[in-house]
Amino acid sequence: MLNFNVDKLQKNKERVDEFANIVISSANVFERYEMELFFKGLSKAHINALEKEIIRLLEIDRVLASSVRDGVNLRPYEVQDTEFYQKWTNLVDYQSFLREEVIDLLIRMHKLILAISESCVFKNTKSLIGEEASILHLVSTNNHSNAHIKKLADDSYMYSCQFHYDRRPSMRVNNRGNNLVCYACGTKLDAVGYIMEVEKIDRYHALSLLAKIYNIESANNPYTEDDELVKKYTSNYALRKYKRRLEDGKNVAMSKRKTFNNYLAIETYTKRFNTLDRMKKGEKLVASNKDKQKRLVLEMPEFDIDKENRLQM
């Protein structure tokens, strides 16, 4: 048993060392992007490269999380070798530390992608609707069942399906993914598809309705604020119910251990709250200009020569 555990420990150590090298490599890549950002600027083409790094790190995070769980569960308590047990424990602890580094790097990369998108990516009315429309809000408004709504994850809920008779909740609504799937009848919809299906309207009218609901400027919109369909989703009752769902979800997500998915869930809740506040204030969103800045450049921090001289005296 001792030889088996020694071999397993060595193999695990070699694999973790490989992961550590990849994390260091990704950190170096990110540092190069930060330098590029200051001196030359980043364009929207850099988003794809950063997303590839994120995918690679997400896989490492998944394997590390599994390895840490296995390492904790399989600690060789039966081995009376204190030195060996300490090495095993140190490896588990190192994997936990490495995972925290991966999560931190993932969050930094994601924030940079958002900054590039805000600065460099052209957003037309359709893309704005896709970002601002919340399927959780739409489903919540149409949920008239007293059935218990189960929270599945940081950003997912199980509702009674609104497209077939559902004895128990089987429709999963994903807040971050902004879509739903029913595991019973097979319905899969995004926000636009949901409005089309529920309200029995075509795609043009669905987009127009969502634009009016979420105060997004759109040309020749057939809906007005006084239309019953618009009022249905923007009434004080509908918005209060939606706000409670957001508050409950965010509070649960905030109480959990930090992971990348947990961070993304909290970011989504924050974005939904911002949209809700904007709707209540009546502030409109307008599609960005096609001549929008092509590169994101952060200003270098100012260098105070007098202050530096004083510090050296």
C-alpha cells in the first residue's frame, strides 16, 4: 500500500507541476497584453486570443478542483509515515493555492475583455437587446404558479414549465446564459424566442417589444409605453418580483466560496440590477456609433518627479 501511494503522489506532483507551468505561461501572456495595452493599445481582435487563454485555464481549474477533492478524500491516513503524509498534505494545499491563482487570472482576463468590448466593439440595437433583455425577468413576470422555485446554482433556477403541464418544476432558467431549457418537453429558448413563443408574435415584433420594455432606442417601433404588453413587463408589481429574485440570487452567490463561475454570476446580477435601475429611471440606451474607437488604450499613471525626489532625500 505504501509503494502504491508513493507512486501516486509522484504522478500527481508531476501533473501539478505541468499545470503550474501553464499558469505561469498564461500569466506571462496576460502581462504582455497589459504592456501592449499601455504602449500600443488593444483592438477587438485581441478578445479571441484572451478567450482561448480563458478556455485553457478553465480546464485546469476544473481538473484542479477535482484533484483537491480527491486529495482531501484520499489522504493516506492508514500510512504511519509522518513525512509521507506531510508531502501528500502539502501537495493538496499547493493545488488549492494554484487554483486560487488560476481564478484570479481568469477574473483579470475577463475584466480586460469587458473593457475592450466596451471601448472597441460596435453594438447595434439587436446586440443591445440581447445584452439588456433578461429571460429571468420575462419568466418571472409570467410565472403564475405557486410551485416552489428551486435555485440550482449561483445563476440558475428551476421553474414549472410554461409550455406544457408540469407536475413538478422542470424548466431551468439560466440568468447568466440568458436562456432556458425544459428537461421534460425539450423547449430551448433565448429571450427573443421566449417572447415570440409566449406572446405569439413574430421576430420583428419580439425585438421591438423587448426594445420598448428595456428602454432601448429603435427606429419605427410599433409599441409605446401605454401598450398592454409593455405594461405587463414594466409594471411595478412585475419589477418588484424580479428585483426580489435578483436580490435572493445575488445574496446566495455572495455567500459562497469564490470561483470563476461564482464571480461571473455576481457580475451578471450586478448588470441586471443596473438595467433594472435604468428602466425605473426611464433612461434610454442608444446603439453605439460605427466610428467608435478602434483600440483601447489605458493612460499611463502620472509620474511625480518632485515627489520621487522628496522620497529619496
